Amino acid sequence: MSSPRRALVVVDVQQEYFDGPLQVQHPPREESLTNIIEALDIATEHGLPVVVVQHEQPEGSPVFAAGSAGWALHPEIEKRLQPSWKSITKDKSSVFAGTGVADWLKGQGVDTITLVGHMTNNCDIASAVEAEGLGLAAEVLSDATGAIHLANEMGKVRAEVLHEVLLVLLQSNFAAVGSTEAWADAVRSGQALPKSNLVTSAMQGRAAFAG
């Protein structure tokens, strides 16, 4: 099997997730940020293409309003920006929706995207799902992403549970999920992250909950 031709996609590492109403709750924000930075360092060291994504809504919007404090990239990301990276804004969950990212990745010869950033429960899962239809393999770094507590008419779920459930779901079909450390080892060795599939996950699920 040939080595993955990866690009690192840094999703919405913006102040809204650190200081605003969408504060990431799990994994802890600063721990996730440390791992995102580690992934950027690995990508730079190995010459991987990098896409930096920033969610943007019109001025006056309650979150991600263009030019607002919450819209801004985290300073640790801002100061690392490089001219060779693809920087984009988006107004949908998926990093591919109306952004030209898919064409840019194709031009870079990429066949695998590695997703880090926020949130597991929105833009990360949306991007991993759309990648499948675009013919791209997806990887999600479990400790370089993050979820929030949610509650609505259907119930409530803590961020820890939501994050875990979505990672299990992604690993079952849409993406290979692993830690930043495991991903770094895979990059250095030119290997893909291990990924399950729906049938295997279903059989293991039946066994886990038998009786």
C-alpha cells in the first residue's frame, strides 16, 4: 500500500472556542491547543500542505462575526501562519462547502486529510463525512479536537460523552481516529492510521453488549 499523501486541515481554532459562548469543554481547550500546535510542527517538519480554516459570519452575528474578537484565530495559530499555507474562511460546517479547498488539495496531490480543531460535534464530523464523497481519506486526531456540552428538545449530553461517541462513530466508517502522538509516528513512518469499518465495529459492538 502506498504512503498517504496527507494535508493537515486546521479547523476553526478561533477565540470563540476559548473565550466565547462556544467554549470547548472536552478535551480541555489548552490541552487540545497544545496538540494542534504539535500537529502543525510535525506537518511543517515533513513538508505537508496545511489548510487553516476560519468560520465567518456577517458583522453583528452573535458568534464568529467578521472582524470580532471571537472570530480571530487563536494567537498561537496566528503567529505561526506561513505564506505557503492555504488560509480560507467558510460559513458552513464543512471545510469544503464553497471554499475551493477540494480543488486546492487535488492540486497538491493530496489523498488524505488530517482534521484538527473545533468542533468534533460540528465542523470536524461534517468535513470528514464530505471528504468521503470527494474521494479523500480522512483522519481525526482525538486529542487535538474538542466538543461542547449540548442540550435541546431531544435531551442533553456532556462534552466528554459526545466527543467519545462521535470518535467511535467516525472510526467505524468515516475516518481513522488516533492521538496526535500516534499520528506523528504514522507521518514519520509513511503509514496510514489504523481504521475500522462498519461491519467490524458492528460485530465488536454486538459482542461488547451481549447479554
